[in-house]
Amino acid sequence: MKKIFILIALVSLITACKKGESKRYVPDSVGGINSLSVVMDDDLWKGEVGDAVRKHFAASIDAFPWWDEPIFKITQMQHSVFNGFARLSRNILIVQKDSVMGTSVKDSLYAQPQKTLLIQAPTEEELISLINKNADDFVETIRNHELKEQKRRIALSLNKDEKLEKILGIKLRMPSVYKVVKEEGKFLWLEKQIQKGTMNILAYEMPLNSIPNDSTKVEAIVKMRDSIGEKFIPGREEGMYMITEKAFAPLVFDAKIDGKPAIEAKGLWEVKNFMMAGPFINYIIEDKKNNRLVVVEGFTFAPSTNKRDFMFELEAILTSLKFLN
């Protein structure tokens, strides 16, 4: 009996070793949110091919003229130094001359999680053509990858306050540092203190048909925001309150949140009669079951500070919305 037991143990050990051999060890990826390592030799980077890469991957966020920050923080390196620690970047774009022309996207090639995007062609003209053709899809791939990473980081320390669930019947996955600073009826305002300002989340509901699906949609969104600002978000003195910046109309897109039709709006807020402003993003979600629209908004006040990653965190939080019923 003892011999049989030893034999079984040996067989199990050998089997486990064989299974282990089939698994490739992949180290953890590294890098800040919205960072991109571009692997291409200097002669390409300093020429028209590099210009094409920068045009798409270092473009201003959502083409806002007032928001002079690139979509991604780019670090360029030559192929000769693309080894070791350099391969652990979470997002990698490789651009190179090669006799074979094409593009590809690989998952967790050198680290995990990781996206490695490849663009290669025999000539510079063909490289530029491939970059222009595939850039939008590649940018979207990286953004979605980074949203997933941002949500993973948020999940490390989640807020356990249940006011959103009790008052609006929704749940947002947000860091524990966000605190409720105003609660009034069906309106909630949460705030996170940052070094030079605040990051903010608003949540409230509106009548189901208050935002028409026609040419007046943007005007209706502005009117809604301004009325909420006047009622709930005052400035330092009477007559001061948050409104939508009049010089730049919000950009509006169709979206889906928790499987429900939604509107995404991005723009600039300001305080009426006062020099105070910043970016906002909001989602207006249809909740036909409860005959209402649910609105969640994120905005940042951080003077003289880059706001891209603040707004990206807010976007990750808002798009995590789930309806409880």
C-alpha cells in the first residue's frame, strides 16, 4: 500500500511539472496611466513617419482647443534598446521598415496586462499610410486597455458609502477617498481632495423626456447643467454658480452604460461672474423602467495643473455605473 502511495505521488509530481512547463512566466507590466512606449528608430521618428505617429497618438484630447494635453504620454526608443525592462511597458507601439507590410495587436507579449501594436511596411510612404489608416482603432484599443487598468487600480480600495444606492438606486465603483459633500433630495455631490484642487462627482435624476433626440440636444444638456449648477453648486458670493462655458459647446456622443442607451457629453465648466473653470464629462442614461434619466458627472478644479489623468479616473468611475434594479 505504501509503495502504491509513493507511485501515485511520483506520477502526480511528474504531471504537475509537465503542466508547469507549458505555462510561460510573464512579468507584470509597468507604466503610468495613459503612457505609451513607441519603438522606432531615430531616422523615422525625426521625419514624416514620426510626424504621423505624433499627429494621432499625441493629439490633443478630443481636439478641444483649450485642453492642450496629449492623449498619451509618449516615450520613444530605438529598437536597439528595446529589451529588458523596456519591454515591460503596458502599451507598446512598434513602427518599423520590413519587407512584409501589415499591422497586428498582441496581448501580453512581454508582460501582463499589455498591448503591443505593430505597424510595418517596406517604405516610409507605406508606413505613413498604415498609420493614418489604423490610428483611430489603435488609439481606441489603448484607451480601452487603460480604462480597464484604471478600474483595476480603483478596485484596490473601493468606497463603501451606500448613499448612491439608497437615494438613486445606482452603484459606482470609486476610490474610498471620495466623500459626500452635499446631499439634497435626489442630488449627491462627492469630492476628492487633490494637491491643487478637487475632483468631483455629481449624481442626480431628471424626467425621462427632458433631453430631446434632435438638433436641440446640446442646448438641452447645457440648460440642464446650468439649472443644476444654479440650484446646487454655488460660488463664493450670491449670483455665482457653476454653468457651462459659453464659448465652447460640449461635444456629445452616443454611449451605453450598464447596457442602457446613454449620452456622453464633454466640455468646459465655469463659474458665473467669477474666474474659475475646468473640464467636465457627464453621462445621461435612460432608465425607462423607473421613468427617469440618471445623470452622473465628473468635473475637475485644478488650476495650472494637467487634468488628463484626473478626468480619465472620473471617466472610469462614471462608466462603472450599475443599476441595482
